[in-house]
Amino acid sequence: MPFKNFINANFRPEPVDVEIQFTGLLMLRPGAAIGPAGETECKAGVIMDPNNNHELNIDVTDSNDEKVPIPTTVGSNKISPSLRIYAGDAAGNPLPQQRGVTKFLSTDPSAGQFPGQEGNHRLDFRWAVDLKAFHQAATVDLTKLTADITLTDGLLFTAQRTDLARSVVKLVRPGALPPFFDLNRIETTIGANIYLDAGTFLVLEWNDNGTRKWLLPKGGIDGGAYRVHVDNGPKDSTVHDELELHYFSLSAIPAAQHFGLRFYSSGPFSILASVDAPCMATAFDGDGRT
């Protein structure tokens, strides 16, 4: 499946200071303008689960994946879902010129179409399932989101994908011929890299009986990168199809137009392995692989 042709947004050569990982029932909506020079932000909507089977957890770890405790001076031991993430000064104020959020997009129109020929395009943001690409007239029903995590700085990319050696993914498109469309693979984790300049801080800001700000200095706890995990995952490991919960958060899409995902085992005797879509983050900005 060919990519569209977009301007490349390269990773910077220096080590990343912060990597944010989005997993679970989240809907990322990049593109809202926040500055006079066209800077953009990205909101990660936390999808409401009517059956209360999911729980939002936000943690910060060091480069060894050890949890970094929130300082007692911040006054809370749990980050609330009203979270804003940005680069700030020593007082926790946003930098005067916010750099905004961009997406890592390949300029190669054939990238991702042929397994084994992807090269560095494995990080392309468009491995994410983009509901806006399939349903242009759809809108997000904000009443079906419990909160938004707002990111004002960073480079969005695909951090992890399904394993092509184990399974391939097919899209089931209602009313389309043929009924199955090869996706080959999709993202399982959406990442966002943030690079901090000297003297700046990563700021996590949320509301918990007042505004709380947690400042993390450049250089990390152990000289490596911070990792911010944003996960709206299931409370247990029961296998279940979660894609319909994404549609639950959208409006103006008749049920007959919903598509599904099917996972087939790889190899010469490919068989249906699962019809269950994982608890994954999706995109909603129209730049998907259509």
C-alpha cells in the first residue's frame, strides 16, 4: 500500500531526551495550531470505556525503565488525565517559542508496501491506524473522551509494530471489493521524541486540587532519556476486540461503515489467527495509509 508523498521530518542526530509512549485506547489528534508561526499541538484523547474495563496510567521511567517517583513537593503521587507536556524554563513556564509537534513521514511513495523493503520507514507515523483517513466526514465526540493529554512539542513516530514474522494484518472494508485489503502490519505503540535544549526542562502539568508542575531537567536521572508512558490499557489480559470502542468515540459513522482488522498467521499456510483488534492508540488526522 503506497504512502502519500510528504516532506520528510528527520530525527535529530543527538540522543533523544524524552520518549513518550502512547498505548491502549487513545486517539491522537495532531494538528491544532497553537502559535503565530503555525506551531501545532497534539491531543491524545482517552477513550471512555462504557464497561470500565480500562484504566489510565501515566508513569515516568529512566533509561533503565525504573520508575521515577513524583517529588513530594509537587503535592500528588499520581498524575491526573488533565496532563500537558511541554518544554519549559526553570520556573516551569512554556518556552517563548513553542516548537510544536511534527510527524515523521516518509517521502518514498513505495515505503511500507513491500515487506522487507522498508528500511528506516519502519518509524513512519502512518503505520498508525488513521480513522480520519477512512472516514473523512467523521468528528470526535468529546463527550466520549474522559480527558486529553496535550503535547506541544515532539516528533510523532511509530515506536513498535506488529511482528510480520508472526502475523499479517488485513483490513475488512464494508461493501468494498475485494472485502480484504492487505495492511501487512500496523503500529502497536505510538512514540513521540522530545529534544531539550541546554537549561530547559520537560514539564508535566496537571490539575489536582490546583495546578501541579513536575520539572524534569535535561540529562535524565541517570544521564539517559526519560520515558513517559501513557497507557489506557485493560485491567486484565482477556482477549477482546477493541476497535469498536474507537468508533464509540466518533460521531456520524453508521455501523454499516465500520471496518475491522483481521490477523493472519505468516507463512505458506496462512490461517486466521485472530479477529481481535488490540487495545491500541489510533490517529485521527487524515494522513493515514489509505
